[in-house]
Amino acid sequence: MSLPRALPVLLLPLLAACTPVFNDDFEADPANGAPLASPAGNPAGDAVETGAGQGKIFVTTALPLKGAQSLKLEGPSGMTSPRVFLRAAPIADQTKPVFLSWSGRLASGAEVEILIVKVENEGVPLRLNFEQGIVYANGNSIGTYAGTNPHGVFVSLNPATDKWAVNLTGSAATGDGKAATGAFPNASDFPAFHLVVTVHLKNASGASGYWMDNVKVSHWK
């Protein structure tokens, strides 16, 4: 199985000039156990939390996206299915853009909702949904994904323009192959001192679910 590049090549130099506020590849976590509350390595202050519900959240060695281990949200799922909360460390400079990236893969029939949440007022500058082959951003279709193949997601949030942008790679792509863009639902949703990436597995049956790996959040220096 060929894995997607997590980021478009042109974006890699950009991230080299950024300060990380969340970084987890789940390689140091206990295999087949819950993810570590404090991810290994830098930065200090980031955290992983899980919420109770149907199904389970664990670090798996089965079909990892990269390396030997990935995070998996597993069904059965419903409105009470467990969620994972990936909490970034405080963002020191709120005048600069923030970037998020991860690799993911959905089992057949499963759907996932990823909320980028501003903690201070629970604003949601961006909500991504992967459902039945379509990728939605804040409720609007921005692209497609193919079956159970791995995909990569790169997100930018810009406080100067009050806009978001999403690049999709691997099995996912926008209609024209370029970044999808849009305005925040409310200008007050961003910038933020604290951001949390909330991942919610939906409509998964049995052991189907969502794999996630190499999750990174950073802000421009």
C-alpha cells in the first residue's frame, strides 16, 4: 500500500519556519492501549484526551499509516461514540497564521467529523466531515476521497484575512486540485490562545473506524 505524502512539497519549507504547539506520531505510546495524555517529544504543554462512549480509542499496530503505530477510533459508533481531543499548547503569537496537518484513513462505511475548536468561546472556525466519499468544510462540499485509501490533510487558519484553506492529498482531493478556501463562520472564532482538534467517529460498525497519524499544529514565527 502506498501512503500519501502528508503535505504538499511546496508547503514543507513553510512549516520549517513555524513553532509547533502540537505534535504526535503515537510511536512512543503503549501498543493496543490508550494514547499517552502527554505526547512524547516537543512541544511541551500539548495533550491528548479521550471521552467516554461506545467503541474505543487506542493506539494500533494494525495497518499503521506511518511507522509502526497509529491512533485508531473504532466502532460501533453513534451520537455517544467516543471522541479524542488533541489539545495544542498555548499559541504565543496570535497575529500569525496557524497550520494543522495529519494523515488519515477511513474503514469502509465509516464517517468522521473533525472540529477545530477555539477553547475560549467554543468557536469553531473550521469543521471537516468525511462522509460517503465527500469531504465537507463547514457544511459545504470541497472535494472527494476514495474508499479506504490513506489521505493527507493540511489546514491553514489566517487571522489577518479571517479565512481558512484546506489542501487534500493521497486518496482525497479538491475538485480542481487546488486548496479549498472559505471565510470563518464568525470572525471572532479565530485567532485563539488555545485550539483543540476534536475527532468524532460516526456511523462505524464493528471494528471499522478511523486511523489518524502524524498530527501537527504550528503557528508562523
